[in-house]
Amino acid sequence: MTESLPEIANVLIGSIDKFQQAGNKRRIEIAEYFLSISKCLDELAEQLQRESDRPSAKTCGKLKGHAQKLPQITIGLIEKNEASELSDRLKKSIEAIERIGRTGEGNQRICEEEIREIEEASGTFESLADTVKVSKNPLPITEVIKILVKVVKIPSLGKFSIIFIALASLVSVTILIFDPTAQEICAARKDNKQNINTLLDLENFSRRKSKGDVSTIKEFVPAQCFIDVEDVPTGTFFFGNSTTWIPIIGNIHDRVTRYWLNFQLRRASPLAKSSPGSTTGIRMLLGTLAPQIHIGQSSRPVTQEERNVAKKKGYELQEVSIATDSLVVVVNSKIVEKLENKNSKLSSLTIDNITKIYTGAITDWKHLKGPTQRIIPCSRSLDSGGTVNLFIEKVLEGTFTIDPYTNKVSKEDETVKKFLDVTRKCQVSDLTEGLKKVEENEGAILYGPASEVIPICLRGKVFPLAIAADKDKLPITPYDPKTPPGDCSLQKRTELNKKAFQEGLYPERMTRELYVIYKDYEDNTSNDLKKIEQAGKKYAELLLTDEGQELIEDAGFIRIKDTRKLEEKSMQITLIVVISSVSIMWIGVTLFIVKQSKPRV
């Protein structure tokens, strides 16, 4: 019944080159059409998964409408008869699903395998949309040459010089402009497997593993696409995570399982009394908190106490850095309007200001040239996870210990004791509650992950401050100055200041890395345990491919420095310099010859 849906998508893949050679406007129209089908199929699969009844008539109606439009959308690109046949097949498939549904008609019903086929078709149509956006129109070099030769009325050497320079310029521009994203390349490779070798010869980089005293994996050199990662294990693997990881999970996991259908990732929730977070996730990985998981997702590195527990249990904990995130500090917008220490119309604080606020040395905004208003520092609890851990250890430069078995805090120094004292009146369970507290209290201040805070529509009530490393340094905004907070329209949604983060302009003490954490067993352990280890390793490798790094960047994080991208850009720059140098030399030679060939009077 549903088997024709993936087949229809695969037939359309056969015409991908023709779609890409269409004009810009036409390609955008085709891409939007395929994307609309993908979204409708996703809705259809979701409705059938609920096992409530038949799918929504509205969704089926949309899909039948799309089926009817197929010949019109593809006119001139694929044969008319073939387009009509595909249109009929798509329409009949949707009608059959609409008629039978999950509850069944007679002995018929939609099974899990057929729902998976709908999801597969959705993924293929989405990939088609992404791939169609990449133009394959050849540059009209021949036409340019003809025009130049016809228009320029100078000797043949001059004509040849003009043509040479024009060609060199076109090559340089092409090198700069034609830079398809990893997602576009990988989507094409996945959905057009018969052309993998001819599409692009991608080198599969080997990974490097280096162990220090704490047995930490320092770096992987990534492959290009998810499909380049070898030996991905089959099975269902459970993970527990820092809340900072939520955007990454939503952006990547579905796409990973489209490539590796048998590599199933499931989130395991901690017990009711425990909040999700880095510490909770690592405890679940260690088995000191139920339920047990196989992969940890953390916004802080593993502590020595946690490594000691792992060692007693017969394995080591490995951590792989996969992205960079930063902390932001937000206050009530009314305070921003009244603060006098402004830079380019933006209020700012220094790291020292923040430290003094969260240790009780500064208690009123008037001490920062603001209004007379008592400061209310807000925070999550010490045992909540990596964000609090980073803030205390890097920003406040305090220290404390958490028992991996009991989750009890111990050995806190004076800085941490002061922090606990000043935040006692504004303890929050999560970021949402914290932002609400800041909205409601004019004097409140809160810190949180940039990846979570900046994309939120703050409605002009909460404002993220620019931060300076010290009073002599320029304050840096965590958001892109071109998209300041307060405008909630989709076209002007606030974005991260990626340039500042990537170039290291944002204070280093406000930045951190995100880690995949997994168990590393001895070679002589059972196959089942080595399979769990392999799942963690391969999950990290998938996230470190170019495709994974782009998706992580789309989720609002900063990618880990990519050696391959740097090498490619360096090669592009070198080619442009060589072409420019040859062009300049040729102009010089031409002028010399022309001068020497002039008749002497």
C-alpha cells in the first residue's frame, strides 16, 4: 500500500540533475513543493503513530492536492506521461491510507513497517528539496567570450588578454561562490547512491585519539557525511542529557536514524525526584541513579570523583567535545533603560561585576551607576548540572564537590558559600522559571546557556547584557547586533553572535564545550559491553562529521574547529592568489609587447 511512496520519491531522484539545471525561481518553487510533501507525510506518520483513528482528512487533502500539481510543477523537466503516472500513484497511495487508516477496514490495517515507509518517503522528499536548491547551471563562459571578441575592437593579442582575464575572474568567483553545504552534499549522496562516486570524491578522514592522564579523547578528525561513518552498531541505545542538549537532539537524531535505521536512540528520563542535567545524566551512565543509560550528553567535563566511580566498576569514562556554547546574563529590561554604563546603546557588565553580584559584594544596581534597586541574583541549584558548574568554576572561580552516589554537595569553598547565600531567595528549577522571575522582578539577574536564551522571543521584558572580560576590554553582545532582542517576527528572530564566539572575542570565562560521554571497557570484556562502547564512539563520530557539525550550528551552537574546512578554504584562497598573480603578469607582458610593437616616428 505505502510501498509506492518511497518508489515515487526515488523516481524523482532520477531527475535531480534536470531539477538543478532549472532557473533559480523554478528551483525554489520545486524545492518548496517537495518540502510541502515532506511536511504532510510527517504529519500523516505522526497521526498514524497515535493509533487513534484514520489520518486527518485535511492532511490527506493537502497531499492529494500536491499529487495533482506534480505534472504542472515538473513540466518540461520530466516526461508528461511519467509525471501523470507518478501523480496518479501518489494520489492512490494517499487514498488507500485515508480509507484504511490504523483501525483497519476488514482485515487490513496500516502496520509499523508501512508507517516507517511513510517516514522514509518524507525524508527523501526533504532531501530532494535540499538538493534541488543547489544549482548545476553551467557558467555561460562561451557566450561571454563571444561577446568580448565581438565588442572589443583591438588587436588579437588584446582580445586574447581580455578573454584570459575574464576567464580568470570567472574561475575565481566560481571558487568563492560554489560552496555547497555538507547537508546538501550528503543528502544528494544518500538519495542518489548510484552516483556517489561521480557526485563528489570525498576523503574519509581517519580519526585521531589521544589519551591524557585522565583518559580523555581530545580530538576526532571528522568524516564528511553520516554515511561515511563505518561500523555503526545496531540496537536501541538510551541516553541522558543536559537540558542544553535539547536543540541538538531535535535537530540531529531523526536525520541520523534516516541513515542508520537500526541505530535507535531513546531518551531515558531520570526518577521523578531528579531533574535532567549533566550531573544527572552522568550518574545514570555510571549506574548510581536509575534508569541505566548507554550514552551521556553533558555540558561539563567529567569530574575526578566520577572517574573514580567508573574505575571501581571496571571501565573508564571517555569524553568527546562536539560543540562550543556560551553563557549569557539577562536582566529585567527596565534596568537596561535606566543603566548609565552603556556601550553603543547597549548595557554591559564585566566578569568582575558579575562575580561581585553573585558573591554579595554588589547588592544594588546603583553601585553599577543604575537606579536604586536591590539586585536579586537567580540560579538553579548546585546539583542541577553543567551550566551552574561552569558558572561557579569559571566565572566565580569557586570550587565544590558532588558525590556521584548521593548527589550531595560537599567541600564547597567560601566563594560557593557566598553564592548559595545570595541566591537562596531566587532558586529556580529550570531556565523557563528563571526567565519568568526576571520578567516579574525589576532587580533580578540570571545566567543561562546562550543557545537556549538568545533564540527565545523575550518580548522586550528581559534583556541579555553585553559582557566584557574586564573594564579595559570592549563589551561583546551574545546576540548578533543586526538582530537585537525585542523583535519577535520570524524574519528578525534574534540570532547568536557567531562571529564573536568563533573569533574568541566573547569572554573565555563565559564559554564552555559540550561532550559526548561513554564507557570505555577493556578489550577482553563481553561483546554486549563492547557494543555499548561502540555506540558511544560512533555517536560522537556522527556528530563530528561535517554534516553533524552543520546541524549543530543550525541548532544554535558553535561548531568545533574543522580541520578539513580550514584546509579547503586555504586551498581556495591559494588558487585565487595564483590566478590573480598570473592575470597581473599577463597584463604586464601584454602592455610591454603592445608598447614595443608601436611604429617609431
